Amino acid sequence: MQFKVGAKQTAKMLEQERAIEVYVARDADPQMKEKIVHLCERTGVPMKWIDTMDELGETCGIDIGAAMAALVTEEE
């Protein structure tokens, strides 16, 4: 499993139906959150809320904050 980090990558993984689960930071930009929440509802992908962008960045194993990330299977 790996993370695709950022709004564009997360949306892309949802649209390609590759996302298994999506993580969204509560303190991310409201418009970005709204778009991703809508995509998750439309595609039926479960979503998990993370308190802060810093915490989500840590979860993804990166040194900076992340607004959102998609958990995907390893690429072949």
C-alpha cells in the first residue's frame, strides 16, 4: 500500500477508481475538502478525517503537512 498525497493526486486516484481509502485533514481548505468529500460519496470510497494537515503528513511519512491523501494498492 502507498499514499498519493495532495488534492490533485487524491482526486485523480478517486476518478481512476484506484483509491481504497481517503484521508482528509480537518484544517484543509474548505473548497478542496468539499470536492473530495463529494468524489468519495460518488465513488463509495471510505473517508477518514485527520485533525490537522501536519498529522496527516506524518501519517503519510512526509515531513510537511498534507491536506488530503489517497491510500492505493502498489502499482505493478
